[in-house]
Amino acid sequence: MASNDIRTFLRQFSAVKFYKYKGWSNSRLRQDAEDDLRQYLQKLSASDDPLVKQKSTRLLGRFERMTNSKHAERYWNQMMINEERELTKNSLFILEQRRSQHKNVIESNIHSERIAMSQKTTNEFISEIRSPRTMLPGDESPTTVYQDEIPDIFADDEKKEREVFTENESVAEGESEEESEDEGIYAAGSSTWKEVEEVFRRMNDSQKWKLSTGKVVEDALFEYARRCKSEHLSQSFIVDPDDTSYIAHGVFTEGELTEIEETDTKSLPDIPIDLMKYMNSFRKSSIEELRSQLSMVQDWEGANFRREYHFDHDWIKNSVHNFVRGEASSFTSSYRKNRTRSVSGLMQVAHKVMGRRGDLIIRKHHNEYGNGEAGKEWEGENGTKILKERGLKAPKMQKDMFVNLCNAVKWDVEKVRRLQVIGWIFSELNVLLLRLDSPRGYVCRVVRSPIYTIPQTVGLFGQQVVPFLALIWKAKAIVKEVVDIVESAENHDNEDSQLQELQAVGVKKRKSQLFCIEDCVQTPSKKNKIICRK
């Protein structure tokens, strides 16, 4: 086989395909077929082609699972059925011959002849059934399969009427049909996995993120992505240091995740002292005390109010007022709204027509700086909805926004490393802040805040609501800082750089000349998940 043919063969490789390719169709020789498969993979693992070597080595490591998969068991069962049918045909053929012999028996000797023939027929019939198959007229080989009578449930891919992706040969025993379909979407050879491979192939090794242990983050994420049966952030080269699956599956050690989290960290903005003191003045434990504090006229109010200086003070006062108005009913009202509606109290929600619709989009003109997802019920920190939104949907939207901001700064590496995109996760009365940035290489990193809870009793207002307001202010400060980075003009102090900029007007740089972080892998639509099965 040529190298390209081997790659094509391996791309849709399975134990069943190998058995058919080599012509193994005798169930009694299954062990020989498995030994042949093992030797074939060992031979390919020594190939000079790196992709062939990598693929065959991985398949060799999964050898036992491949040979004992549902598809392999079904293949050998079908072969056994075919062989039993062949034996039945043999039996009928032999009996028909014996019947013909019986017709030619002379009537005078019929009694004695029948006794002799019966004994002979019985002995020969038993011996022929136990021996290898007798050649029937028109047969070409002992392993002929009657395809005109037995439907081939293992038809080649090109003969199927419609197939979105190849059936994954490594479906574990007891695995559900839904899990098998998800696994097929991200299996080797699928269009989604080809997209991941193409993104990885375009990465420059010299620009990847290398940890102090020598491990390359992009390579580790790629290897883990190929093991995933369903969608995961690693397929979009987004790393969440708080994701415990990395340690559980040996992708990163705890020390490596700590290094990833602490490398070029972006600290949260500091709150100005005067604003922090005003915010802290609302640490009260009753509605009366909060209303009394709200009624106090501040120095910045009235004629002294300047929007550019006092906007945040006014926002804090209005936020507290919105919390306490209606007195005790305000908390039940907040609780009800969070259970039945998308949260829109922080800023106006604006849906964007895009692949994923967010419950909150923070936008200035065409640039987007943050998103938010809301759920009406809290199922715990590891509830299904918050796991999907915190661990997949929100970070992927954040990366899309991050890449667009990188385009806005023309992939200036110094600016790219300073950018970050925020994401809010609202679940009933609980709030979590996500921050996505790219400190090194082609990887985007997600950092989580602690979970803050809006209390249902006013006695906890100062303890829980005031820190939440501080978190909102810091998120706003991050957005403002990123807006300044995106909208700041390039600094060309000397005349030479200014002339060089003018000379380059109209010339477009090739994408290969720029450092570039790729978009997220497209999520397959569930309605397009089709597996041709019989």
C-alpha cells in the first residue's frame, strides 16, 4: 500500500474493516485473524510516516477493545450464522444424494439394502458434518458467503445511501446508542475531528505553550481531544485549570494546572477607595437601615454630580434601591424573576443572530466583550445545566468573541496577551464569573470566580450582596480596560515608522504571516447526527 492509501485506510479503520480487507470470514479462525491484526498494526507503528505511526500506535494501544467491540462480536456472529447455513446446505445435499440411492435399490433386496444403507448414511452423514465443508457444485472456496441470500450488514461506506460519519468501532459493552452516536461525531475520520486535526496541523511548534515540565499544552489538549467521546473544550484548544478531568485522565498534573492558571495572570482591577467605602456603607442587616443609608445625601449628588466621575456611585445607589424597594417582597420578586425569566437587571439583553444564542451579550458597536447564560433552577455546582454552560457553551462563545477582538487589534501579539473576555453564569440566585484570555501559545484559558449567592433574607445583605456588587464593578472595569486596548491607536512616535505605515497602505498580510488563534470547532447539529445501521 502507498502511504496515502494507508492513511486513507487508517482514517476509517476498525477491526471489522481489517477482517474484511484481509478476507477473514471463518469464525473458527478468529484467533488467527486477531493475531494478524496485531502484527499489521505493529508493522505500521514502525512506519516512517509520522501520522501513520501515530495513528497505528494509538490503535495498537486500544487493540483489546477493538477486537472485543460490539461491531467485532457482531461480525463473527454473522460469520458463524453463514457457516451454519453452509452446514445446513451440506446436510440437505447429502440427504438428497442418499434419497436418490434409495430409489435405485432393487425391490427384491430392499429390506437388506435399507438396513445397510441406513447404517452407511448415518455414519457418513455424521463424519461429513464434522469435517470441513464438502465442495458443492459451483462453489469457488470453502468460505463462500451467499450474498444474494444473506444481506451484508457491513456494506462499505461508499455503498451506503447516506452517512454523516463512520461508525466508531470502539463502542464499549453496555454503552447506549446515544453515547455511540456522540462518539461517532468526534471519532477519527469524522468531519469534526478532521477540523480539529487541521487546526492542530497549522500550529507552529515554536509558538506553542511549553510548561516548565517540558509538556506542550497544545499537544496535551490534542491528545486528550482525540480520546473524548463527546464535545469538550479541549477540541477548541480552551483549557480550564479547574476541570478535574485533566487530572483524572492523566492529561496534566496538579502542578501543571497550577502553572497554567498562574502564568501571566491578569489580576482583577482594584476598586477606588472612595467607591469601596461607599459600597461598604451598605453593610446593613435590616430594610430600615438600608433605607436610612439610601436617604443620606452624598457630596457627589445634585449639582456636584459628574457622570464621568460619579457614575459608579450612582449605579451602586440605584442597585441597592432596586434590591430593597417593596421591602420584604423585593427578595421574593427577585427569586421569582430568576426562576422564570432570563436575567436582564445588569444591562439590556441583546440577542445576536449567531450559532449560539446567549442570554446576555455585552457589546459596543460590532465588538463583543462578554456574554452570560441564565438558568432558572439551581441544581448544585455540578448540575447538568451549569456544567454545560460553564464548561462548554459560555467558554466557546467567549473564545469566538476573543478571536474577533484579536482581529480588531490586527493580531498585535502584545495586545492579544492583554485581552480578556468575561462571561456570567446565572443559576437561580447564584452567580459565577468566567474570564477567558490567552497567556501563551495558541491556547485560551478560562479562570473561574467563586460562586456568589443573592440572599433571600435581608440579614445577609451586607455579607453577600455587597461583595456581589463589587464583582460586577470589577467585571465592568475589565470590559472598559479591554475596550481601551481595542480602540487605542497604534503608537508611531518616529517619522520612519509613520512613513512605513503609509507605504504599507493597501497591502494585506497573508494569514500565514500572522500569529493567529483559530476559531472554535463547529458544534455538529443534533439533527444532522445520522448513523446508517441495519
